[in-house]
Amino acid sequence: MVGGLSGRNIHIWNQAAVDNLAWRIHTLQESLWVNTNYSIKEDYEHSLANQHKVRWRHLVWNRISIPKTRFVFWLIARQGLKTKEKLFQLGVVVDHSCPLCGLQPETHRHLFYNCSFSRLCVEAVKSWIGISLKPITHMNFRNRRLSKTKQQVLTSIFTCTFYHIWKCRNKAV
């Protein structure tokens, strides 16, 4: 016996309250418990229908690219990497200059497209595979003259390049 409830046993009182609530939920026709037509697939498709498709999704999510490089490339496309500029804005770091060249603040655009180190890496890879994309961004990998497979291989090469630029940056920090 516990005091405060006119001498009633609190455990029996709670069990009765839960049973009462369960019975009321069971008897409601609108209740989730009564609706047996719930489909996880339909719920998933409904959640996908509410999202907009981005232009670069085919660049990131292909079967040829290595998963860890795909993930880093996805973060680059979304500007989701923790660059020094972002960390500086949060007050985490004092110096927000690029650790690879030291010339400008480290933003996604600078690190992967304007940094002298990154440009040398990308130009070396472009020379190695014999292509000339000018200027190279993650949005212009698609070439209408190339087959889908060749586009995916090209994308895979550059996702690896950007992944290794990010690794070099992390080593320099």
C-alpha cells in the first residue's frame, strides 16, 4: 500500500489505467491498432514523393564508384564537409586558411576547385586519362557524347580524386 491515493495500491491502479487506455484505443475505428492495411513500402514511397531530386544524384550514386569515395563526394556536393571556414564560423578554429596552399579561406569551392594543390591534382588526373573539361566542377562530369558506363567511370575517377584531396587536407591539418 502506498499513501496519497486513498490507500489504493499504485501498481494495481496503474495497470487498470493502462488496461482502460488500451481498451479505448482498441475500440476506436481510426486507431492505428485497428488499421491492418499499413504498408512500410507505401510509407517509404510516400516519403520519397515529398523529396525533390537533385541534378547530381547520378554522379554520386552509381555502382562503379567506391562507397567511401561516394560518401565524401556526396558531402562535397551538399557542402557538408567540415571545412576550416565552417569550423571558424562555429568558433572551433582560429585560423581558417587553406592548409594545402595557405592563400585563401578553406571553403568547399576553394578546396576542391580553386586551390593550387587541388588544381594540380585534377589536371594530373585529366592528363592521365586524356580528357579536357574546363573548368571542372562536380556538375559537368556528364558528357552527352559518352556512354553511361564511361560517364560513371569518369565520375568514379574524380570521386576518388576528390576523396584523396580531402585525405591530403586532413593530413595537413
